[in-house]
Amino acid sequence: MFENFTFRAETFKEDDVYVSLAPELGVSSFGETAARAKESLQEAVGLFLEECQQMGTLEDVLEESGYRPVGNSWRPPKAVVEELTMGV
């Protein structure tokens, strides 16, 4: 059901493990390679969405995450500005 669901993924290397994160959804996973971390994240996001759907909270969760309904699918949020900032 969620084969065409689009989400942003960020992958980081932490020591000997790669961690992938879907920041808007608050879902993360890991793997021994960046590709495996991304695959694991895709699986984790799919399971997360399925669970939300079973609980009847999918629309609320997606809207709270910045997604907007477009036809029969959901459009992910777009950053207005994306930058690295130093300070504080």
C-alpha cells in the first residue's frame, strides 16, 4: 500500500554503523553499509505507516509531520531553507 510513499532520508556514519533517519516521521534504522541502512529505514517506515493505519492515526500522524494529501497520495514537506548553522 505504501510502495510509492515519498520521504526524506538522511544517513550518517556513527563509528562502524550507518544510521538512516526519516526526520519528519521520527523513524530511524541502521545497517553495516549506507545502502543497508537505507533499506532498513524503508522497512521501518513501512512498518510505522502500517501500524499508524491499523491504529486509525495515519492521517493525523502524516499531517502533524508536515505531509499534505494530494489526490490518493501524500506530498512530503519541503524545506524552505536548508543550511548548517553554528552558534549558541
